[in-house]
Amino acid sequence: MRKKILIIAFLLIFAVSLLGWPMFAFAVDEVSFSADTNILLGNGITLKIMSSSLCDSMVVGTSNVTLTLSTNSHVDLRSYDRYLLSNSLVTTTSCQDDPAYSKINFTGQATTVSVEITPSSACATWGSWNTGGGGGGGGGAIESVLPKTTTTGKVDVTSSNGGKTTLTTSESASATVDFPANAVTTATQANVNLESKTSITNTYPVPSGKNIVGSYVYNLTATAGGVSVASFSKDVTLTFTYTDAQITGLNEDTLKVYYWNGTQWTVLTSTVDKTNNKITALTNHFTYFVIMGEPPTVTLGKMAKPSDYGLKEGDLIRAVGDIDIFIISQYGYKRLFLNPVIFNMYGHLGGWSAVKSVAPSTRDAFVTSNYYRYVDSPKVYFVEVTGGDTGIFHWVNMTAADFSAQGGKADAIFTINKSELDWYPKGADKTSL
């Protein structure tokens, strides 16, 4: 069979001239497309046949395109206006969103057939669609409607479908925003942005007795048509995950989601899933969000002692199934060796072979302390854990009386050597507990 190559210029010239004509046949023999080619229907709708498509013939009409297909045919037809492409073969239209277009694909047929494609209603949402009808190509019917879900921290939310996105931090924590249907009234872009905890809390101070989990504040924003969206018609579900390292020294039961209300940090009703290190809350607006927790509350006279568990002061312990190594004190406190470099600074403790495996409940019986003092200095430091094995020292810049008055315990202060003192970077002074 003789093959005719249709190039873009040929199609565009003739397509424009077709306005007002009922239909026109471009070829009666096999038609091959060497480049992406725009097809202009008489009603002004433009379709695109992608390069390498092949059919026996093509007829362009006022509101449809008719293709003749045989054994070797393969056609990729797209609409960048996202029309449903109803057709007499009842071939499914796929609605894409990145980039935005709808398309149908035809492959070889056992016998020569003629298929009529009619652009109908536009794709209303993301997902798969099933084009119905035959002959003149009736309307489209939804096959499935699913909210768009991304892992980039950005998502286009629709009124009919909602949308969901997750952003994971460098510390392996994450924030997820999940919009239900009808939370917005128009197409809206939602964004999860990370801000340095230090930069935000310098302007928006953390309440006394609270600690932010992790190194980041989540700045959640939403825009529609370039305009900021202040609130939503329905509550949006926020889900944050955290790591064990991030909550070292905090009572997990005290974790809650907080948001900045323009004046202060305000708590949201929060659900903590300690098994999966996850916390969930609802909000009807976006701003800055964080997880905050509190150090354990210690009741005098009820501290665990090493001897209660067959241990002694200075023992190194590790819970079965966990890699974190602690040293315990006679007062019932434990301190974490943040990484192997610090652990190796204390070779006199016996090294890895001296570490005792204990039950997680035994490890948890001892209160974690983040207060350290260099043996030859009266200055006490608070260690802020900033990652899986990194941290920052903050000098507790207050008198001993103020330290005690705010709940600090002298027995909770661990003595460290000069190597560890020098290893930690130094942050801003801590003037309250």
C-alpha cells in the first residue's frame, strides 16, 4: 500500500480552510504522521495526533474526526483542552494531569474499521474515564473518581475531589495534608513548606515548658488564582510523623499539634499513634504548624533505680530491637549517646561489648535527661536533638535557683568530657526550661 506522509504545515493549512465544510478526507491510502500534528475541527476544537501515529485514512468534520483503522494502525490522539473523546469503538479516554491533557489510543484491528471520535464534555477531575456511546459518540461517564495524591508537598485540590500531599523531611519525619471533597469552592493549590525551627521561633517564641519536635516548622499555604485562601469549607486532616530520636527527652503522651494564630502558639485537638509515631489533627485554615511535647514529669521518691532492674550506676543499656545506647545514673536518669563518635569518646566505659540488652520497658523506666555539664565547668547545657545523630548545645543561662524553680533537677545533669563539649555546635542561650 502506498504511504503518504502528512507534515504539520500541510495539516494546519488545510485544517484552517475547512471551517464551514462538513467533512474532508486527507487521504485514502495509509497516513503516517512524522511529527505531532494539530487537527482543527470545524467547531474550533483542536485535537493533536502524536508523531508516529498510523492509519489508513482520516476525515475531519465539523465536530468530529473519523479514522479508518486496519492491522498496522496505531493512533495516539490527544486533547489539551481535556475533552472526553467519545468514540464508536467505546475506547476509554484517559485524563492526564501532568501535563494536563486527555487522550485515546487505538491499535491494529483484525478487519478494517471506521471509528468516529467526537470531543464531548471536559474531564472534570483526575482519574480514568469511560467514553460511552457509539455512532455519533455520546457523552462520557465516570469510571472512577479519586482524589489526586502526591508526595511532593504540592497538590492541586478540586471542589469535587479534594486532594492530598505529603512532604518528607531530611530527618525522615513527614507532614501530610488531606482535603476532603467540598473543602474548597474552586481549584486550589496547597503547599507544604519547611521552615527552619530556629528562624521561626526567634520571632514566634515557644511556650515555656514546651519543646518543638524536630528541626522544622511546617508552613502550610493555599492559593486559588494566585490569591491566598484564608479558610476552608470543611476541616482538612493534618498528619505528622516523627522519629524516636526527635522525641528523646520528651513524654510521648504530651505530644500535640500547635499552630501560630498570629499572636501565640495554639494547641489543636490531637490524636497520637505511638505505635506508628504519628499524630493527627484537624484544621480549617493554614498557617505555621508544629508538634510540641513536654519533658517527663518526675515525682520525687518514685524514680526508678538501677538496682530495681539488676543494674548499677554507669551501666550501658540498649533496648532489644533498638540501636540507641544510654548510660544510666544512680538517680534513675539516662542519657543518650547521640552517635557512635560520641560513644567512642568514652572508651573507659568498655565499648560496645559492655552494652547490656534490656527490655524496652526497662529502658523506659529511666527518665531521659538532656542536661550536660563539662566536668571542669559549672555551665549546664541543654542538648537539642536536630537529627538522627546530630544536636546543638544551648547554655542554660540562669541561676541554679531559677533552674530548680522551673523544674530542673541537679541530679539530672550528666558530666561529660571536653571532647564531647567541643563536638557539639553551640546555639542560642536557653533562658527558660
